[in-house]
Amino acid sequence: MSRATAVERYVAGLECTQGAGAGEPLAVLPWERSFLRGALADGVQVAGLTVARGAGKTTFTAAIACAALDGPLAVPRGEVVIAASSFDQAKIGLRHVMAFMETRADLRDRSRWRTADSQNAGFIEDRATGSRVRCIASDPRRAHGLAPCLILADEPAQWPESTADRMYAALVTSLGKIPGSRMFALGTRPATPGHFFARLLDGGADYAQLHTAPDGAPITEPETWRAANPSLSIMPALEAAIRAEAEDAARDPSLLPQFEALRLNRGTPDTAESLLADAATWTAAEGEAERAGAHVMGVDMGGSVSWSAAAAYWPDSGRLEALAVTGDSPALDEKATRDGVDPALYRGLHRSGELVTAPGRVPPASALFGEAIDRWGVPALIVCDRWRLGEVADALAGARLAVPVETRGQGWKDGGEDVRRFRRALLRGRVTPARSGLLTHAISETRTAADPAGNEKLTKRRGVRSREDAAVAAVMAVAAGERSRAFPVVKLRSVAVA
């Protein structure tokens, strides 16, 4: 029996531990079988595999690690190293390995294993044979001295650019210490051809397997998606998600780079900057919906040079409005010059009532809330970040308003979820912005940054002092309103004045 066939049979004896197939035997798909045969062939030391996001690569990687811990690839005191961009990311693969071990009756005896899953250590080791799986971050300073029988390099395109080459060098030079040791690099394609993983895929590895959509292939065609994601035929939920993302990307060009990079596997940038929404998408969504039902208020508190802004979103009708407050010192024309815009823009927003001035350089939170409640009434929920949160609480207490306040971070976690919900609601017709010079300008100025995993957050335009305050408030308001749709237990209701 060949080594690849033995591993394939071992993997098929594991049980799926999560998702729709939980509890069922783990399927070995044709693309996985091809990789095992190529990567485990005689004379192969370094192998590369690239597939689009969502294909089940992490599960497949963990199953290979199991085969080197307890299966046909195991050797006495042999070490499998899972290397990822961060220690926490590497532990995801390790936890899959631990979960697989729990599904096997002959491996369920915990006294057989030594394990560690803490902030500083992550491994599972067979006490009898000494073979183990260990996870590490892509830090070359900590990679020297390794003597692995197998290295699993997870998502190399996400490794820090400044240290990726040195980390690869440290790993690949450790292979000669154990006879028959190998390295498998698995992940989405890097954006730059000079990246070590790109070089491996382009002939530098002993074996390379690429699943990527052809350049120019239509993004809405299932065949295009399957070229990059060979698991699609058995993952209907994934196909539905990709279909919806493809339709969104076809309507909004700002979403296209991320879709091409992660779903079509045409290259994953370390960081991509794009519009929150393009002008055509925003203009098509504008209209005059009624103020129906309770509303959510998003709040972005400013400082000495930024504005404070509020946005109101009525989930029942989709209406979205916004206003901004700034200090009257310095004057609007001076602010416009400082921000690099035509002073006529700020004067026009002030005349229309969308931009309100208050005494001083930094207007108090009470000025923003007073103006917002005069226009829209008391909200069912206020959503804001943590900047000037104490002042927000004081302003509400001073106005005797018993309104719940939800705080949201602006990083990858909260910010990423809010951007996704906002865009989805906008593209699917659930947001109808009132025609507004303030919102239109803010949306045009607002950018998002994407990490290699596809998470997005709002970001400042590089080298530009931009006025995205109202857009930040709008994103938080719409996202909170959309969450109220997803979780009926928090259905919005009107809030009484205390």
C-alpha cells in the first residue's frame, strides 16, 4: 500500500467534528486525494497547495497532522509543527486535531495524551511514542532548533511581510534533521509574486497544486467558483454564500477585489483599501422612505478637529438620515481649508441644517443629542464606540433619557461585522438613505481596509483629512438595526423618556 493510500484510509476513519456533517466519517475529496498522492510521493520534501477560502483546508490540514501523530505518518518522538501567522491562529488547527482524537474510541483515553492549550503553549503528545503536534507563530526567532518530521505552514500569505522569508528559511532548513521530513504549505495565493509561497507555487516546490479561477472568467458563473474552490459540490451553504457575494460584487465594484482574492483565489493582499460603497450603488439606494417604527441611533463623537455625528436608521422602513455637529471655532471656511475641501461644501451643509455649529472648539455631547432627539425623537437604542463614552452617559442622564447604549469597537471583530451588515443591507435594498449632501460626502470619503482573512473595518484615507464621521455613525446604526432582524428577541421597541 502506498503512503498516500494509507493516509487517505486513515483520514477516512476520522469523524467530522463540526458543521452539517458532524458525527459522520470524514470524506476525502478528489482534490485532497490528488494532493496526498503528489505531496507524499518519493523525492518530495516541500509541497504547496492553494485553494480559495472556505474549501475545508483547515480540517484537511488537521487530518494530516493526526496521521503524523497516530497514523501511517507517525514516527517515534516525531514532531509535527503547525506554523501560522499568529499563535492563536495556529491553535485553531491544533484544536481540530484534539477534536479528531476525541472521535476515536481507541484514542479517547485521555491518560494516553499530554496536552497544553494555553496562552504560551499548545501541543498534544502521545505519552507512549513521544510523537506530538505542536503549534507556533510565524516568528523566525522562535523557529530555530526545530527537528520536525512534518511542517504544516498554514496560510503563508497572511504571515507578516517583514519576517515571512526568514521564517520560511528557518523552517525549510530544519527538515534535514529527520530522514523523510516534509513541509506542506497550504493557503490562499499571495498577491505579490516575490512572496515565498508564490515562488513555491510557481515551480519552487517539489510538488504544487493550484486551484484558482482563470483570469477573465465571469465572477457570477458557478464554474468560475469551482475552479478555485473544489469542495463546492458538497457544500451547498458555501455555494449559496459565494453566489450572494458574487452578486454583491457584480453590483458594487468596491467589493470586487476582495471577492477575487478570497473566493476566486487570484491573490490575497496583505491589506486592501476600498470604498465603503461606490457612488452608483449609493445613488441608486437613495429615496424617501417613511420614518416607520422605532429607530436606532449611531453616534460618532469627535474631537478638536473632527465632527461629532449621529445617524438614525428605521429598520421597519429602511430610512437612514444623519446630522453632524462641529464647534464654531475656527469658522467653517477655515475648517474647510484645513480639510482640503471647497468651503462652499461646508457652508451648504450648514444652510441645509445637516451640519450644526455649537459654541467652542469641541461641542459637548449634549449638543449632538439635543439636536438629534429634536429631529428624530427618542431612539430605541444608541450605538457608539468607546471614545467620550462617559460624556455620552452624562448627556443622557442630564436629559433624563433611559435609552440602552451599545458600544462597538472599530477593529476587525466588531468593525468587520458592522461593515458586512451595512453593505449587505445596502446592496439588498434594506437601506434607503434620505438624499443628503452630508451622507453622500461622508460615504465618498470613507474607506475600508481588509486583512488577508477577508475581515474589513473602516479606516482613514491615507494622507488625507477626511470627513467620514457621518458614515461611521451610519454603519453602526444600520448594523445594529440589522442585528435586530437576525435576533427577534431584541426586536426594537420605542423607549420612553425617564
